[in-house]
Amino acid sequence: MSPSQLRRRIRKLPALPSVTAQLEAALAKRGTPDTSVERYSSQREHWLRWLGAYDGEGYYGRQNWDRTAEFVYNHINCPPMALWLGEASGIHAAGAGDL
């Protein structure tokens, strides 16, 4: 799967799953810097903008644009982004509501 194919699938997912929102609130309460919460209306928007930049050098000045969705996923440095993808795609962990 390519980053653009992943982007098309992510576009269909719900923007604001509750567990991700709880994590973002807990990080904000602790004062943990998470600039993605301040710059994006949702983690879905974060994903879509990040994946949209994979067709070129993007924010980081990428030299290699020919990447797989697996490569992109393995280079996430934002825990709420990773959590959102799991939650929005229907993966539920026992006790996830107990953040």
C-alpha cells in the first residue's frame, strides 16, 4: 500500500475517537508538549496532512519519496496519531476507556 492509498482510507475514518481525545486531554493536563494537538483539529487531519506531504519533500526535506505505507507508519513520532489510527479503524483494547 502506498501513502496515498493509506490517505484515502484514513479520510473515511471518524475524526474524534474518545480514547484518543482522553489521551490528548491527559497529555495537556500533564503539560506534556504535543504540538500536534495545537496545530490540527484532529489526529485524522494530522494524518491526512502528513501523508499528503509524502508525495514530495514535505516539511522534513525528504530525499526519497518512494515509500510504502508500512514505512510511513513505522516513522510516526506522535503517540496520539498511532492511537487514533488503531481506535478509528476499530481496534479496541480491554480497559482502554480507563485513561
